[in-house]
Amino acid sequence: MTRTYTAPSVLAGIAAGASWADPEMDPTRIDWPERQRRAAIPFPIVDGRPVNPYAPTGIRYGRNELGHWGEQQCADAIVTAIDTAGNRWLLLVERADGHGWALPGGYVDPGEDPTDAAFRELAEETGLIEQFSSCADETLPARYVPDPRASDEAWMVTTPVRINLGPVLPAVTGRDDARRAEWVPANDLDCLLHHLTDAHGGVVFRAHRDLIAATVTD
């Protein structure tokens, strides 16, 4: 069965002129060669419409809960610290949209370097700024993320940036799109998942589960 769906929140965003929502309702009128040129991961156009390179998602037409058509580039900060006892901690934020606990991150602005975007989003969502000058960071290749809000015509690609603060666990505060920010014990994935369940009744944001799993098993 072919399903068509665009969430009411997206339509409301378009009506309000939100920057995250493409105002164009007909994707065949978009300049796709230009968007394909800028894409981090190549994707096809079929009958003038974008096709998620990792389709199907269950929603063939429309944008589901995402505001853009085609690929949206994001950047996420994977911030870790090791305390004096040798325990690993991972910085997570609780998303305000109810999709669970995630890595700090968000959209890459037009013309913005993804690494810069990861640090900007980290500061905006957790308040971390001063520690950046002494931390070690590594920008990883862009990758597709299985965002539950995606469709076959709107999807997310992220550039992960690893940031190691060493033995420092600075205070953090949830800001902007984050309800809360917290250092989560992350010696292994089970430890992390159990902490979120026991302490907050929370779950990991599905789009970030693979990234988080890879981080805590390194």
C-alpha cells in the first residue's frame, strides 16, 4: 500500500514561515540538480521527485514530520569523558519533541562547515563552550540516520563529530531544543540504556542508536 503523509506540524511551520520548512508544496518545482550537487550522500530523482537512497520508510509521498524535501544535512556532537575511576560518560540531551534522548546536534546552516555546526549546536543545547579549546575532536564522514520522522521524500544525513573532554565532566543545562542535558554512564550500551530507563523512563532517539552503540563499544 502506498502511503502519503505530511504531518500537520510541518504544514503549520510552512504557514508560519519557519526556516526549517520548505514552503514549496510541489517537489517537482524544486531545483534538484543544485540540491543533488550539495548533497552529502547521492540520491536519485524519479518523475521530478526526490527518493530517499535508503527507502522504503513506509511513507512513499510527502514529508512525514520533516520540513524539507530531500536530504537535510545535520551535525551531531559525540561528547565523551573518562572520570578518575576510568568510567566513561556520554553527554545526551532529552529532545523536546518527545522522541527520546539524543546526541546534541541539529541542522547545518547554508554554507556552514559541519564541524562548526556540531560545536554550535552543542553550545546551544547544553551550554558547553569554554572546554572546546582544550578538547580533542575528530570529524567523521557524513552518514544516513534512520530518523523515525523521515519519509521516502525527506530524510536526514548527519556529520558526527567526536569530542573527548578527558577527565572533565563540566556542568550542563538543557537549552534551545533540549528539555534536559545530562552526562550518562556509558561503559557499555546496556549500562546507558538501563540508566535512561531507570532514571528518566526514557529511551534513545532511534536515529542515534547506531551512533551511540558504536561510541560505547569502542
